[in-house]
Amino acid sequence: MYKKIATTVLSASLLAASLGGAASAASATNFRDLQNVAGHDKILALHDKKIVNGVSKTAFAPQSKLTQAEALQLIVNGFKLDEKPLTDALIALNTLFPAVKENAWYANAFSYAYYNGVDIPKSVSPSATITREQYIDYVMTGLQAVGNMPAIDVVAQDIADGEKLNPAYLDSVQLAIVFGIADLDSERNFDPTQEITRAEAAVILYNAVEFLEKSSSNQANSNDERIIDVLPHEQPITAPAAGLYAAPENGKFFSTGSVQQAIDERTAPSTKVQVAVTLFKNGSPIDEQSAEGAAELKRLQSLGYDIDYAQAWTYQGNLEKVEYTYISGVFTAEQLESFRAPANYGYAFDFAANGDGSAVLGKNGAVTGTKSPRLIAE
């Protein structure tokens, strides 16, 4: 969407040294240009872990622009992707990425990043600078690749300059903000197309590595083996969706695949499923607690449906739990099959879940999910 600016920030030898290769042996405390730099303590912590180094004995060059090659080397170092075996049949790098040279200092970083799932465009230029949004996408796809992570649903964050975001990077940016890996400024801007600096990139990577370590520790304690696969959703908050789907037209309705699967697993017409009911009007969701939403709920109750407001919880920024209200209905398979949406609304039926993917409390005898594991997103 945006053209990258091809520019060489440092010589190739200094680039390799500054990203954990043949680094200067100087102590990080000798970096004279990190004073008053935001997150300098995190940069020093990465240096102590040999993830990042200075460009000389006394300089880190925090305001220098990061290149594509540097970004991938940082991510490989931070997530230790070079310690993961490459099991796929290797394809020549310059076949995958025509601008990448097989014998360049960054060649291994491209290989380990690509084969571990980092989403690198074929047109990448190693010496081109990288934007904030693309660096976040590299970090988040790398984070997904490194191990078992909890599957959660999150509340989409309000980004003031969100219209500048490339849609391909939107999910990664939303997740990074929710997880506390990246921040918005005081006016809630993200500056997605701004070229990222070495200091900014190092701080973001530190946050991602810290998040990974905490998540791994929590999983070890809970024996949770689900893989991270998260689908941010737009306000108003509704029940978490089991996948991406188009909004139903007025007068139409549908049940998501997980609801249909649960019905198929239990063949009796009297089988009851407890689902979240999302109302749409002209393709947009209706706030369930608005006057219009409440009136439609009352109409459904008058028709004899077992339906009312219910509560679950999800995550908002910095993984803070927050409750949300949704419309919950208990339907038999027969009722769902014969359901008729009014001409002025569309309906979607899906299983509700809390932010960590756990099932909501259901009524006696009602099915609240499928027998097989439910995917948050596909």
C-alpha cells in the first residue's frame, strides 16, 4: 500500500554487529546516546541478553531508522527463531525474495523468519526502511510462531488515525496494543506509516519477549495448550465470533458453523442450544442495550422465545478484563431452522464465550459449544 524508501542507514558490517552478530564488547552503560531516550532500560536489558547491540562502543543510534533486514534480525534474536529446526524443504532465498542475496549478512535472518511464519512480502527490499505497522506485523506473526499461546477474544481499540492503517496489518496492531506490546500516543494515534527507529523497535521487541515469557509461565501453571489465534472485533461488543462472516442482510439470518456443528452432533430435534444473538440493520450491528435493541428483544420474548440479556467478559487494553452484555437465547434445533427474521433486521446466532475462550454459564440441558475444540478464528 505504501512504497518503502530504500536507504542504507549503516554499513553492512555495522548492521550485523549492531544486531547481535560480531558485536562490540563495550558495556551497555557506555552508550552515551541513550540518556533521555524512552525505554532506555528495556534497550539495555535486551543488550544484556545479547539480543541487540550498539553501532559502536559508545553509541546505540536510537533515532536511526530501522531497515527490513535489521527488523528481521531483531525478531530472530528476540524470539530465538534460529534455535527452531527448519523442517520444510528449503527454497532458495532469492526465489522467495528476489532482492535478498544468499550470501548477505542478513540471509539467515530471512530464512529463519520466513520458515517460522513471519509474514514477509515477496517484494521486500532488505535495505528499505520499515514502517511501524509492518514492524508490528513482523513481531506479532513471529510471536505466534514461537509457541503455545492462549486463545482469547479482544475488544478492538479506538485508534484515532486508524484510517491510515493498512488493513493487512490491522489485526496485528490491535493485538499489540491490547497486549501492551505497542502504545498509542496521548491523542490515541499510532502513526502506522511512520518509519520506525532502532529505539522504538527495541522497546517493542522487549515488550513482546516479556509478554511471551509471562504467557509461557502462565501456561505452565494452567496446562493450557491452546494456540494463539485471536480475532479482534469491532464495537459494540457482541459475543465472540467463531470466524469471519458477512453481516446478514435485513430479513435474513444465519447460524455460524460452530452452532450448526453442535446441532449436527446431536440429532434430536429437541436439542437445545444456548447462543448469542446479534442484531444487524442495513449491514451494521445494533447495540443490544439501545432502545431499538431492547424493543426487538421484547418482541422476541412476546413470541415465546427463551431469550434475555446475559453477561460475559472479554479483554480490553493491557489485558484488563471487562464485562459486556449481549442477548442470549435458548433455541431448539427446530426453532433455529424455522426462525424468521423480520424485514428490518438481520440476525446472527453464535456461541458466546469469555475473552479467554471459556464457555459462558449455560442453562440446564442447553448446549453452549461443540463437542470438539472450538476455534476462535480460522
